[in-house]
Amino acid sequence: MRILKQQEEFNAEEKRIWDLLGRGLSQDFPNPQRVGCPDSAMLKGIALHQVPLAEADPWLDHFSSCSPCFQEFSQFRKQALDRRRSTQVWLAAAAVLLFAVAGRLWVRTGPPVQRTAIVVLDLRERSLARGENPADAKPLALEIPRTTKHLVVDLPIGSKEGGYDLAVLNGAGDEVARATGTATLEGQIVILRADIDIGDVSPGFYFLGVRKLGLEWSRYPAHVI
């Protein structure tokens, strides 16, 4: 608080000096021999607020009767203000750069955006599941990420074109996710395409059910990851 009070007093005295300048102080009191003048170090210290107020006060009164001291003080003060403005410009530029870097880092390290995943599954060489527990066929399980939004399924050889149901089935045969798609012959492969969202399906082992509309499920071991 004491330092702040001294700074405020110094600023008030400095304002008084600059007001005097408007009345011609810089020219009206020549002192070519510099009689009774402080040295340049003291003038510079006062201009830069590096001299205690009690020590600077007598010289502030001296300025009112010595144009050379006032002129030298003014030069030091102008240099200090120019440096302060340069520092402020540099700090502003640094702040802009900091925000730009921080924004870029936030984009890079922020929460990942989940993209639409297209998953391709090939059932042509796959065997149908025999048991009721999907975990019994772990090595053969098809891997389906939970981010999957679209399935492209190469159907077993001999499959027909047309409408199909797709579903993720639990061990009891209940559907935990389901979709409908259309299979078409592309080259020599019948390919089924369907939009499906399994984001709410818990990771684990299931069956992937595929059936022609109105028929029974053909089940294949699947691992939702």
C-alpha cells in the first residue's frame, strides 16, 4: 500500500511538471552553467520512477527554475514511455500468439470426434454358430467396433439378392441392435449394405444375425469392441 501511495503521489507531481511545460518552462529558465543541477543519473532515475519520492521532491522543484534540467528530464521520460509502448505491443502480440497456440493445442488434444465407421465383413468362408454361447467361438468372432454406422457384408456363396435383416443378437437370441438393408450382386459377390448404430451395445461377444426377410436367422460369432 505504501509503494502504491508513493506511486500515486509521484504521478501527481509528474503531471504538475508536464502542466508547467505548457507554460514555457522548457525555454524560460536558461541555466547554461547548470548551476545547482542534479547529474544525469539522478534525472534519469526520477524520469523512470527509480528514485524515492522523498529524494526526488527537491529536484522536482528545481525543474521549475531550470530549463536544461527540464529538457533532459523530458527526454528521459519520453524514452521511458516509448519503451513502455513497445513492451505493451510486444505483450499484446505474445498474448495473441499464446491464444492461437492454445487454440491449436485444444483442437489437437480435445475430445476425439467420433467419425462414421464403415465396417466390411466377409461371411463367404465363415461357419455358422452352433451353440448358444457366443463366447464359445472367440477365435472365429467377427470384430465390430461400437463406432460402426454402416455395414458392408459379403454374403455367403449362393445367397440371393433382395432385402435382408441384420441384427446383433445376445446368447438368448434377443436383438440388441437391428437394421434392414438390400443385397445386390456386384461382380460375383452378393453384397449387403445396411446402416446400423451399435453405439449403445456393451462391448462383448454376440451373434451377428443375417436373414432374408421372413426367414430364420443365420448366426455368426461376433465381438463388439
